[in-house]
Amino acid sequence: MKPALFQIPVAKPLLNELEVEAVRRVVLSGWVTQGPEVAAFEREFAEFVQADHACAVSNCTTALHLALRAVGVGEGDEVITVSHSFIATANAIRYCAAIPVFVDIEADGFNIDPDLILAEITPRTKAILCVHQLGMPCNLEKIVGIGRNHGIPVIEDAACATGSEILWNGAWQKIGAPQADIACFSFHPRKVVTTGDGGMLTTANAEYDQKFRLWRQHGMSVPDTVRHGSKQVIYEVYPELGYNYRMTDLQAAIGRVQLARLPALVAQRRHLAELYREGLGNIPWLETPAEPSWARSNWQSYCVKLPPWLDQRDTMQALLDIGISTRRGIMNIHREGAYADKSSHRVAASHLARSVAAQEGAVILPLFAQMTQNEVSFVVEALRDLCIDRQAATA
């Protein structure tokens, strides 16, 4: 067994004195809840992804909830999505009293298989919720085409995809432009950009954006910034049900610093992913992720598929024993206890064999901007040794 030369986490946010100074500035300003920093973050994020509108919220789950509500998803409706995602994807559908319809992922990746969507469309289908899993863009051209042909809104769960790009109408565009009707982002610490927690919705639809802004603040008709800055007494009203889904100015100040360094973060992650590709490509038993010609991942995570004779848990434990932290393949929502009640969801007729296989036979390797070439080499060599040892034992 190799010595623990490193202690390598699976992910690590890049935060330094710039974020500290940004928070200090906001604290001393006296305005720490949703205010001018949130507004500035929204403007800068919209400009970065080239979206008409960007609305900041408390996290990506709340963003998904608002997006689904904005396109009219309600009780008894169906939303086509994947089980192969973090549970929040389906939970947001259930918050609307709607039914997730789970279809399988592609054979050569971890994203929804567009060719399986059409068979699941029914008169109850109200939206398609696709996921850019692990930062790799899904096939939006096909998915959006299906949605438009059938008059079904498409929402992008872009929680992992801040900084990812897609070739759209012959030009490279950031995920979130948005290519679909609404895109939803996460700023959790596992993500490329973090605000501690937080989320963002982008859209080209001004009416959707107005709804997001109303609903995120309890349905209050007048924002705090307008009321506090007015020379006249203003009585706000609450015309419809809303939520407390606001982002704070403390979070937004951090987000602005993170967004400014995002191009450098993505460039470094792409460099590290290339090092992994070169190193792991010499291990014939492993299946490494690949970008389609029309996609550029931000490489939020690097996930490899193991050969059948290499046990997932055993592999992860062996790596952890020498200081390498990993995570199993993405969960399958339909296998969780919260979805044990079959009335809570519907599984596609084509079943979810690829999704289950990916959960049970894939491992997410460490990848973060501060990771060194020596650390990547250590992970590669450790995984190569495991493959050789276990393969020899089964021969």
C-alpha cells in the first residue's frame, strides 16, 4: 500500500483575502440582507453568461422551484427529468405537487438521453427538466427541439455548470444564456463558484424574471431597497403566495469576487482534466469522461466508470486509506426512501439500467483549482495500481 503522501479532498473552494475584504465591506455598510450587492451580482452574472435577466436566490433548489412554478407546473402535472441527479432535482418538482418522470441517461455519459424523452410525453407533461451533470452540458439542441415541437418549456438544472459552454447556432455560448426557457445555478461550496450557498435563475423572459423577484421575497410588491430609499411612505402589499428565497448581500459580495476569477478557475480545471485524461487514458480498463464536440465542461467533477471486476466501495476505501477522498457515482433518486411511494414518481418504460450502473460503478475523483500536478499523478498512479492488482487477482 502506498504511503499517505497527500491528503487530497474531493473538492475544495478557492477563497482568500479578496472574499474576506468583500464581506468586510458589506458588514461595515450596514446593509447585509438582499440589497445593492445582490443587484450588482445579478447584473454581472447576466453579463457573464449573456442572459437578458438574472435573479439571485437562496440556493439552486429554490431556483428550480421558482422556475417550475413560473412555467405553470402544478398539482398532478408531469415533469420529464432524470433519476440520476441530486435529489433536489426531483424534490423541486414535488414541491409543486407534480410528478417526476424519470428517464435514463446516455450510454456514453451521465446526462439525460434525449432519444428517450419523446416516448414519455403525455397530455400531462408540463415541462422538461434536464441536468448538466457534473458540469458537462447535456444535448440541449435535441432537448430544446423536442420541447419547442411539443410546446413544452425546458428548464436547465445547471447547478454544476457555471462556466460551462455549448456550441449553439454556430457560436460558443455560456450555459445560462439561456438556451432553454430558464436555467438554474448553484453556488454551493462543491461548485466552481461558491457563495457559501446560493442560487441564480437566468432567462430571456421578462415576465418570468418579474415572477422570480416577487416570489423570492414573500410575494411583497415593493423591494426593501425601494421602500427604504423612498422619500414617501410606502405600504407594501402581498398579492400572492411567496417564499423567503432571498440571497444576502454578504453572499453576493463573495459571489462577485468568485465570478471575477471564474475564467481562471475554469481554465485551471480544464488543465487538470486534461492531465487526468492523459494519465488515466493509459489504463485500458477505465472509462474516462469525454466532451462532445459541441460541449466544453467546466469540469466541476471528474467521474470515471470502473470495470466490472473493480468493486466501487473497495476502490474508494483503498484510495481513502492513502489519503485520496472520492465520491460514488451520482445517486439515483428513485432508489431513495423519500421516493419509495410509487405514486411520488413515474419511471420511464425504458427503465433506468444505465443510471443504476453509473451510480454503482462510477467514482468521482478529486478535482479543484488548487490541485497540483503531483497530486493528480498520485491519484492516477494509485488507481492504476488498484486496477492492476485487482485484475491480476481475478485472472
